[in-house]
Amino acid sequence: MSARPLLEAVGLAQRYVLPRRLFAPEAVVHAVAEASFTLEPGRTLAVVGESGCGKSTLARMVTMIEPPSGGRLLIDGADVAGADAATLKRLRGEVQIVFQDPYGSLNPRQTIGDALAEPLAINRPQTSRAERREAAAEMMRRVGLRPEYADRYPHMFSGGQRQRIAIARALMLRPRILVLDEPVSALDLSVRAQVLNLLIALQEEFGLAYLFISHDLSVVRHMADAVMVMYLGRVVEQAPREKLFAAPLHPYTRALLSATPVADPERPRARARLKGELPSPLAPPPGCAFNPRCPLAIAKCRVDRPALEWRGETRVACWVA
Amino acid sequence: MPLLEIEELSVDFKTSAGPFRAVDGVSLAVEAGEIAAVVGESGSGKSVAMLAVMGLLPWSATVSAKRLAFDGKDLLGIAPRQRRRIVGRDLAMIFQEPMTSLNPCFTVGWQIGEALAVHLGLSKAERRARTLELLHAVGIPAPERRLAAFPHQLSGGMSQRVMIAMALACRPKLIIADEPTTALDVTIQAQILDLLVRLRDETGTALVLITHDMGVVAETAERVAVHYAGQKVEEQDVRSLFRDPHHPYTAALLAALPERATGRMLPSIAGTVPGAFDRPPGCLFEPRCRFATARCRDKAPPRQGAIAGFALCHYPLAEGRPVGHPDPDAGRERAA
């Protein structure tokens, strides 16, 4: 445990108002509600959940692409909401993001040398072109790409190499926080390990704090120090990694763990399959949002929403657990 | 006699840069009622090989094989009209993207009923009854209401259930499922995999599962073929494959899984899968293999016997050690 968190989120929330149809009532989606967490240097917080759980919305708020509609976001002790333009610009340099699809996140008409130099050209205009090229070459070497490739275009690289390029670009401004939005989901198995190793090495070298968004629990188990499980926009369980995998408390966490296929044919299969599907985020069920699919649901779950409460080192939002 | 027989199947594509061999001498036999998996990364030719079986490749592809037969019927020289009697009836396929595989212009009930009308000649009332039965079997709640639904009104998991219902419509003998759960969330993936295994248990339909996910393989398949760069490099039953892989590629893939990691750093495989222009002359895995010798570089590897998992390798592994290798401990320190 380190002294001061790099980033602190308190009750972070995001709501989207959907375009109103004629005579229809206004529709509001609570994409994220009451998310509180901290990021510390050299540590990884994983966010786990299925589609629609709000993990990508969370990434957009943390990277300041979208201002939150509620709650507070403190980066390095400075509140993002009240910050002036200059502070905001500095803070944006501290938080960078790597997206899932390395095919979609690089401009096909820009050489990768230019792609890497661009963040510097915008944020550090006092640097010379030669300095920027040198910095780009240095970063390429650091992520395991040959600097001679600087004049090549993205289509000349494989998926794994493109993800290295995306990571290199995110690190050009020397951020202290990196948001990784499904960074290895689009990669082949044999390349996935290379990129995960690179992320571990970079974290140790630069003391980066990672917000690691993933649906793959075996990757999360390998990478994370702490895990936050989300369901329909709300955090349902938040725990240190060992605690979460050894003794999951929330029935949804348990269901996720049991549904994740394990690469061991000898393991006896614990079948605790979830019934049904995610409800629409437009009309979440009353009470606990998980109650229609929950095997343990009691009458109270259908009426009152449980708050996130401490149970030892774990925080869980459940009446039964 | 196996239900599906594939012997030395090759598929070449005409490209502007010359012919490209996507599938290179692949063999596979699937017995009735069996669940076989074909595992490989992108570019391993696993999907193309199965599309060749279905006869779904574009005109730019040339299919050749020593034998390609389903249920005793030769599929190579078959007339298109004859093939259409088999495909969709005894041999069905499920694709990766349920959202794009369904026709957006027709209702779910109509699309399932189409196969019933074409292959079985059922009447309207019979089709409706059978469609309801199928939707019920694949676990769609309130099937009566879903008959009139259009694909955009369904979630991904529901669409995949509809695809499975379509594949099952004529009680096929074999279903080929190409990454059936890759686009789905894990809790839905578990439901769909359970459904496929249950349907096999109940109806005896054989299943070929194409996937890249070792977890899905371990939990679902009985026998596994591992593909690399268009070739089958190993084939074993699922337990022995995970216990004692015989091809260095399989061994390296399994070692790279985070759940098998012993340290913080994962043992990764250097480099990438060879493409059309950088195919090595000898063994295709040689540039990435930690046991590679000059022989691997120059000479295409032989097919080993059943005891070595039919590994396509000069020095197949036994308990992690390369058999017949001049220096069996060569790859050790690089792996450590």
C-alpha cells in the first residue's frame, strides 16, 4: 500500500439522456453509478464485467474524454471538475489510454513515426522535429519494435506489433496512469503473452498505474492487484486479487468465475450457470439489478438496492452474501 | 466408417500476388456423435478447411484432397444440386457473428422454417410446430412471441440460439461451429456451450468446434486438432493434449496461458505466424521454435505416429523433451 493515490474517484457517475421520441417519456441510461476507487503507482486495478456494465464509460471518464455527470475525479490531488484549461491539459497528459482494436485505433495514412511524434508535437510544441523523432525511436525500441520501422504504415504490421505501437504512443507523454481497454482481447494467443509481458515490464520501469479493463478473468488474475466487478453500471464487488479469486462473495462474481472456461480438461466442472440475459440498461429491474438472474435472491432483493459494504478486505453490494 | 473424412485437404487462393496456400494437406476424421475441436490462431486455415467441406468457398479458391467425404458420400466431385441436398440437412454450420449471419429482412420464424420447407417439405402448420419445438429446445423464452421477431430485436446470445435452432432444424448428423461463442459474453458463452453439448447428448449430433480459446476446448471437446499456418501440427484426445503436448507449438501455446503461469512473466512465443511471403522452406514453426536445428530449417518435418500425437515435427516432445534431438536440453535456458 502506497501513501498517496495517483487517482481517486469518489462516487463517479455517468448518465446519458437518450433522444426523446414523440410523446415518449424522457429515457435516461445510468451507464455508471457510484463508482469509487483509487489508482496507485505501480499497481493495477482491473475492471471486470460483461457488455453494458459500464466499463468503457468508466474509461472515458477517467481519461477525461467525457466529464462525469456526478461524483468527483481527483488526479494527483487536483479536482478535474474545477480545473482551469492549463491544469486540465497537464492532467490529460498524465492519463493515457490504449484501445482494444489495434486495427481501428491507428490512422492508416500516417507513418508510425509520425503517429508517435504527434502527441509531443501537440503537447510539447517547443520540442524540435528531430527531438520528437528521436523520442519516438527511443520509445519504439523500448516496446520491442525496430526504430527503422518508423517510416512504415500501420497495415505493414501484425496485430501484436500494432498493439505495441498503440502502447508506445500512449507512453510518449510519459503519463503516470494508463487505461487499458481490453488491450489483448483482439490478439492471438501466442502474441497475447508477449504484450502482457511488455505491459508488466513497462509498469515496473515507469511505475505506471494501470486501470485494466477486461472480460477475460484468466488475464485479470495474472495482471491485477485489485479487481472491481461491475454489473449494469454498478460496482457489485471490489476486492484484492487473491481474495476475489479465492473467496468471491457476490453471486454474480461467482457466476462469472464459474462460467469462465479453464484450460484444464481434468478439472471437475462446477456448473453454476446463470439463467437469462442482461436486462436492458434503460429499464433496470427494481432493487438489486442482478435479482432476476440471481440464484440466491430473496424478497428484499426485488425492492431495495444493496449498498457497497465492507466485509474484511472486500467490498460487496449484496443482501445475502 | 467415420462420419466426416478429410484426407490431405489443401486449399489454394488466387491472389494478385500469386497463389496462396491457406490449407496445406490437412486430415481429420470425425465419428458420429463425437465432439472434435480444431484449434488455431488467425491464419491457421481452420475456418477455410471447414468452409471447403461445406462447399462455401468463393471461386478464387481451389480445393484438392485425397478424400473428402461425408456419411460415405464423396464431396469433391459432387454436383452442386446434390451438395445442396446434404448441406443444411445432414451437415449444418454455425458462424461466429450471429448478428450478421441472420437475414435482417425476415422474421426468425420464417428463417428457421425455410430449411424445413426446402429439405423436408413440411406444411405451414408442421413448420410452425417444429420451429416452436426448436426455439424451445435452444432455450428461448416465450417462443410463440419470438416467431414474428426480426433479428435486430434479439440480443447476441438470442441470435446465436436462433442460429443453432436453424442448424438443428433438419436433425443434422454433423454441426460445424465456427467460433460460436467468441462474440458473446462469458455467462452467455457458458449457456451456449452447455446447450451444444446437451444437444449432442440428446440427439447424437456430432460437433466440430472451431476455436482459438483453449479454455473452451478443455471444457467441451473430446479430441483436438491443432493447426498452425495451414497445417495440422498435432492431434490428440483432449486430456493427453493438455497433459503431454507433443508438438513444440502446442506446448508453447499452453505454456503461454496466464492460468498456467508460474512466474510474473509469461513464457511467450517470439515472432508471429508466417504470412504468404515469408513461409520458411522447412518446418513452418522453425523460426519461432526453441528446439529448432538446421534440419528443421532445411527439411519439411515428417508426420509422427499416433503415440506422438501425429505431430508434424522432426523432434516430437515427450514429457517436454524433444525425442531424437541432438541436444535435448537446448531450449531449456531460453525458456527459463
